[in-house]
Amino acid sequence: MNTSLTCELTPQARDAAIALIVGGVAAVLDSTMVTLALHTLVVELHSTVGTIQWVTTGYLLAIAVAIPVTGWAEGRFGGRRAWMAALVIFVVGSALSALAWDDASLIGFRVLQGLGAGLIFPLMQTLGVRAAGGRASSRLIAVLSVPLALGPIFGPVIGGVILNWLSWRWLFLVNVPVIAVALVLALRLLPADRPPPRGPRERLDVVGLALLAPALAGILVGLSSLSEDGGLAHAGVLGPLLAGLALLGAFLVWAARPDNPRPLVDVRLLRLRSLGSASAVLFTAGAALYAGMFLLPLYYQQLRGDSALDAGLLLIPQGIGSLVCRLAIGSLVDRFGARAVTIASFLLTALATVPFAFADAGTSAPWLAVVLFVRGLGLGAVLIPPISVAYRDVSPTAIPDATMSTRITQQVGASFGTAIVAVALQSLLAGGTLAAFHGAFWWAIGITVAALLPALALPGNRSS
């Protein structure tokens, strides 16, 4: 964490950020490292690529299912206790994953781990904003998003070292000491905000959970399967997607009812310009970010013939660019406003993706490293301004609902962007691998440019 960022926060917000970042780093690094190990897991567990893919897919689905529960958990148990419970769930899932005896057990334990991660990410945002008195400055969001920048830098390196010299089981065991430190920091640095023992208890919206959790799972399963043969007409795509959308529609009706005092996620807050526009931007930002994240490793591995570890190392300049951007993002938003910075970041990301739409197997690696660094500068500024804007008109009691709205839209957007470029890549392969990658990168560029439209609706006044 950079001290030039944290020194501008209040002592309470700084302490909370330190405690939250340590737990967040473990969850982000884990995701990066496990993706690198999929081939190793196929061999070691005598499985298939299709089955082992659920090690990642199941984890992501569990994250999506857990996100809507965070608001209730924080209100029912208090922020610090909910955070520590999320860390415990994550580390138990990590330890059990390390003990997995076959592919099915590993997938099951990864789902448990994903439930913990699904609580960790929104709680980081909610508790950080609460510690700052409900004021989500761009500097605070930049600090809280440091794990997202560190993951692409250190994940491939740590994962590669473990896979080369240790057992794959250490990919999960390495989380244990990190989470132990995070738990100690939470006890020391996070405020004890346990609700009064005899006070009113937060009621869980069981109907809302029964609608929203399978809705998100169905949508994500459908989108993740979109590149299969048959495309949208495939039963494994259309069935989950239609069911998910129907359940989502039912949840929106349920949550918007005037006689529903405490829905699982208060979608009525989306009427606020700040949260509504920010959520729309975060959907398109998630699509733009993950479209590139899906294509770039494949470009290095399939077109250039690099190993998974080498591909991860070659992508480090992008992570460095993203981290560097966080050092200046607060000043940029102060000077130019969230809307201008967001628009500029999308444009920079799109322009820095264009060289990959012309690159081939012999394109200069140093040149692409420079391009990736510039692309990282754009990526580092895409999420922070809209997230900081999202809370501008939100009351302190509604902070968890605002957080869940931004996390859910970003998660679904990420799956949407990945699905679009995966379908483009698959459908264009008939014309050759090079042409397929060029076409898919143009789709990624188009998604990024399309993200400019909702960005125009963000509040334009300058505010830190």
C-alpha cells in the first residue's frame, strides 16, 4: 500500500484500510494463482479440462450468490464480525481445497471458498466507506482497490514459483498465514460495531434471496456457456439464462414493492442519479475489463506459444500501470471530475487495445509491454471514479445496499464481456487463429467504446 495515498485518509479510515486490504489481497491472489494452475490440476487429479474449469466457474458463481447477503450480515452481526466470519469461511475453504482428493471435492471446497470471497469484496468497500464517515473519496476507493492491482502483478509470480517447486496444494495453503494476519488486524484496527444485544435484529429477506441468488447463478452460467457449440440456442445457455432473467425480474418486482421495508438489495436506490449512473458504468466497465483479461492470456499462449507462467509474467506491465494510476487518481478526480476521468480512462483503454487487433506471433514483446503499461493506466482509473460517485447521494444506512448494487452490476458485466469476446473468438476461428484474435480484440475495443455512453450520465462536478 502506498503511504502517499493512505496519509490523506483520516486515522480511522487508514486503520480500516490496512486491515481490509490484507484480507482482500489473499482473495485476489488466490483467484489469479488458481487460474494459472488449471492444467496442473487436470494432470494431478486425473480430470478433464471441462470438469476442472468448474474449479474457477464454481468459485465465481459462489461469489455472485454471496454478494447479496453482505448487507444483511453486516446489519445482523456488525461489520467487524461479518468481516472476520468471511475471512474464516475463506480460509477454511482454502485449507479444505489443499486437502482435496479428487476434482469433485476440490470444486466443492472452492465453492465454499468463493462464498467467503463473495462476502469479502463488498464488505471491504462497505466497511471502508463507513470508516470514512460515509464519504467515498476517490483516494479511499483507490486504496481499497489496491488488491485488484497487486493480483495481476504478484499472482503469476507466486503461482509460478509454487507450481514449479512445490505442490499445487500450496496455492491454497499460502492463504492460511495471510488470513491469520488479516484476522489479527481486524481485531486491532476495525471498530467494534456489534449491534446491541437487545436491539432490533436485521431481518433476512428470504424471498429476495431465493429469487436473486439463483437469478445471478443462472445468468452467469448462461453467459459463461455462451461460446459452446450452438451459441444462444444451446440448451446449456438458453435455459439458465432465461431462468435467471425471469427470476431477476421477479426479484426486482419484489424488492420495489412499497410494503417491502427491507429488501435484500434496495433497488429503489437506483433512482438516485449518483448510484444509478455509477451502476450502469460499472456494468460496462466490468464487461470492458474482463473482455481484455480473457483475451490477452490466450493471445500470448495460443498465438505466440508462451507458457501460462510466461504469459502471466508478460502481463505484469499492465498491472504496474494500473497500480501507478492509483497514485494519481485522487488528484485527477479532484481537478477534472469523475465523469471526465472515467471517459478519458475508457478512451485510453480502448486506444491501448488497438495494437493487439493488429499484433501477430512476431510482434515485438517490448513494444507490447509498453502498450500494456498504458492500457493498465486506463484500467486503473476505470472503476475508481464511478464507485466514489455511487455513494454521493446515499444515506449512511443505505451504504451496504449501494455496495451490493455496484458489485452485482460489475460481476454480471464481467461475465457479459467475457461471453461476448469468447463467442467472437470461437465463431471467427474458421478464418484462422490470427484473424479470430484480431476480430475478438475489435469486439473488446467496441465494448470499451460503448462504455462511454453510460459514463456521460455520471455527475460531472469535481469532488474528491
